[in-house]
Amino acid sequence: MPEPAEPPEPRLAAWEARTDLALTVLAVAFLAAYAWQVLGTGASPGLRTALEVVLWVVWAVFAAEYLTRLWLAEHKLRFVGRHLFDLLAVALPMVRQLRALRLITVFKVLNRRLGVNFRGRIGVYVAGTTALVVLCAALAVLDAERSSPEASITSFGEALWWTMTTISTVGYGDLYPVTTEGRLVAVSLMVGGIALLGVVTGVIASWFVEKIAGAEQSIEDTTRTEVDSLRAEIRELRELLTRERGAPR
């Protein structure tokens, strides 16, 4: 038996529609501030403090937005279960060592915006999502690793290389995270890499199926046209024979 349809959540849907664009802007601001903080090693203490304030303010907005959605949800347990990553991204960054996990919320918001804008263009959506995953993972693992004395990932170039080899499931092993937070980023990236490879494979398979179906449809249309033409000629020949047989000799 088919599963019963889930009851709609009109208040929650209306709230998400109203706040989607604002959250997207905040997510971009958060990502820019975080990248500046991670890559701008020569920034002054005042600038670093300002960037940290921006990050915590945006995180606080995301936390308040999550609590608001939870309050608006009519089925709260189901909401928590379906937005477990949102809850973790809001709760875990309270631990200083897990602050990079705030990027999970940023990624979810930006990925939702990509999905809205490019839902009909799968190739663009996959490329945008992949670039976003690579950037977020590289920043997160560099932020987590470079302060460790045993770290092998100490520059953004190395972080990008590690991210690309991990997300593609190649895994050379020349670079690897040694901190707990870095390994959590690695696990997330491995799962995301498998999912992205599945999507890319599905897109390629869908393209081939579409091309083959298009060729088959073209052949079928051509055959149908030729058959209709032959039927018309046969009909004309029958009419001509009928007239000749009925004509007086």
C-alpha cells in the first residue's frame, strides 16, 4: 500500500519562502568572512576580531531561524528528525574545536538556493554544488588542521588537493587529517563525494538514455512517415485500378 501523504505545513512553508533570500545573503557573507579569516593569516587582531563577531552573529541568526521553524512546525518531532543536520550545525559549534561545522548550515542554505535556481539544469547544479563542497571542505580542513604540530595539511593549496582527491574517492594518502574536527570534515566529504559521483553518473546515464531515445524516436517518426506515404500510394493505385475496371471498353 502507498504511504499516506504527509500533512502540509503552511506556516512553515510561508516562513521559509519569506526568509530564503535573506538566509542566502547571510550564508554568502558567512562564507566570505570565514574564508577571509582562514586565508588572511596576516590580518590585524582588530580585523580578526571583527570577522569572528560577524561569524558568530550570522550563526546566531541561523540558530534563531532554526528555533523559529521548530516553533512553527506542527509536527515538531518529525521536523527535528528531518532537519537533524541543521540541529547539529547549530549545537556543535558551541564547542570551539567544532566551529568549522557551522559551514554545514551555510552549505545547506546555498545548496537550496542552487536547487531553486538550477533545478532544470542538472549539469549547472552539479557543477555549482561540487565547487561549493570543495571550497567549504578545503577551508574547514585547513582551519582544523594547520594549528596541529602533526598536520600535513598546512596551506590552502594542500587543502584543495586533499579535498579533490578525497571527493573523487581517489585518496592518494599523501595528505590526511590528524585532528578530530579534520576527520569529521573528511567523513562528511567522503559521503558527499560518493553522493556527488552518484549524481554525476546518473546525469551521464540520463543524457545517454535521452540521446538514444531521441534517435529511436527519430527513426520511428521517419518509418511512420514512410509507411503513411506507402499507404497513400497504395490507396491511389487501388482507386486507379477501380476506375479502370469500371470504365467501358
